[in-house]
Amino acid sequence: MDESTLLQGCLRNDRRAQHALYRQYAAEMLGVCYRYTKQATDAEDVLQEGFVKVFTRIQQYSGKGSLGGWIRKVMVSTALDFLRKNKNYKSQLYLADDPPEAGEEAAPILLQNAGEVVELIRELPLGYQTVFNLVGIEGYEHQEVAAMLGISVQTSRSQYHRARNMLVKKLNNQAIIKTGMPK
């Protein structure tokens, strides 16, 4: 089924269309959910909750932009809600309002396997990981991230900058280990 047919079916609560929409987007959206959680089972929970929201709010899709893009926004919003509500994540989500330290500058990132980079992002502290995903991967502006997370724009910028620096260090360390060059 094409996107328009899927959308029309979902608007009519047609189970076959809902199932087809789920099959078409589930794998990609699980990847989105996985970037915000630390455990695969949590990502699966977020995915399921996200698709419940997709199907109950499908009439809110305005038709502007792709349906997949709208579903991605629902998944990101659901993941952020999950992080705020889940006591195991809530304590790790603390976002400090510290400005970047003077002289902190990221070196160029070496090309890596995408799966390795995703795993390195997941190793970041949860607050850094969340802001990095929203800004660096999802493409949100710092003002949008600040509003979504209830933080200041400066905090968003600071967390993104620190996350980026940590990621560059991890990537550089990984490259040194792979090449066998001394640190």
C-alpha cells in the first residue's frame, strides 16, 4: 500500500492498514527509540506506546511533510515522556546549566561504521545523549530542545557541545585502538 492509502485506512481504524503502517515503519522507529533508551526492552516499550499514539492521533497529521516524519516526531516525544516518567532514567536525565569550558573544541570525527557510532552515542550520559540525539540527529533547534526538555537554550547548547566533545574523544580513542597507535 502507498502512504496515502495507509493513511486513509488508518483514519478509518482499518486494522490491516494499521498493521501495514506498523510493518513499514517499525524497524526505523525502533532505531529512533533505541537512541533515547539504554535497554532494548525499553526501546520496544517506547515503540509500542508511540504507535498507540500514532493510531489514536493520526487525525492530527496535517499532511504537511512526510507521514514518516510525523511518526518520528511522535516517537521522539514518546521517548522523552518515557525518560521523564521512568525513575531509572529520570535521575540520569539531569541537565546542568554549565557553560562549555574554555578551550573545549572537538576534533574532526573519523569515518566509522554507523552501528559503532550509535553505540558510542548510547554510552554518553543520558542528558548528553538526549540533547545530542535531538539536535545532532533529529535536527531540532536549541530553542525547540529547551522547550521540549524544560531547560534553557544555553543548557541545550552546553549539553550538545559537551556530548559532541565526549563523542569525538570516544571516536578518536576507538580509532587509536583499531590502528594500534599509542595514545
